[in-house]
Amino acid sequence: MVPAYASAAALLYVACVMTRGLAEVDWEDVTEYAPAVVTAITMPLTYSIATGIGLGFITYVLSKIISGKVREASPAVVVLAILFATKFAVTG
């Protein structure tokens, strides 16, 4: 088992690497930046990279559906969002 102080350092490193990527996000389109922000905030708050990525996929697809830009979301991303939503619903 990995001690908590070791996993916290890994999460901090991932947050720093992701912060660099946030500079490349299209900040003019809410359907692009909202999922990135949700992902970046969820990871450290839940101590889970997988949960952050999953909520990012779900947020991305939902934002595209709500804005009427469903065709911009690739089928693979939609499938991943459905799988993550199912995982979260089943595991609670």
C-alpha cells in the first residue's frame, strides 16, 4: 500500500502538469473550458485522478448536448462518458 504522503505528492505533480495544459484550453467556448475546470478541481478534492477524468468526460458530453453541439463530441468520448456515469451510479 502506498502511504498517503506519497500519493499526495503524485496528485500535486499531476495538478502542476495539468495547469500547464490549461493555458491551451479554448477559454472563449464554455463547452471546452467547463469540463477542463471540473476535471482540474475534482482531482485534488477527491484524491482520485480517475474520478476527475470521469467527471470531465461526463461534463464535456453534457455541455455539448445542452449547447446543441452534439456533433462536436466524438462517439468514443460519448461512450466513455456513459461508462463513467454508469460506474459512478453503480459504485455510489
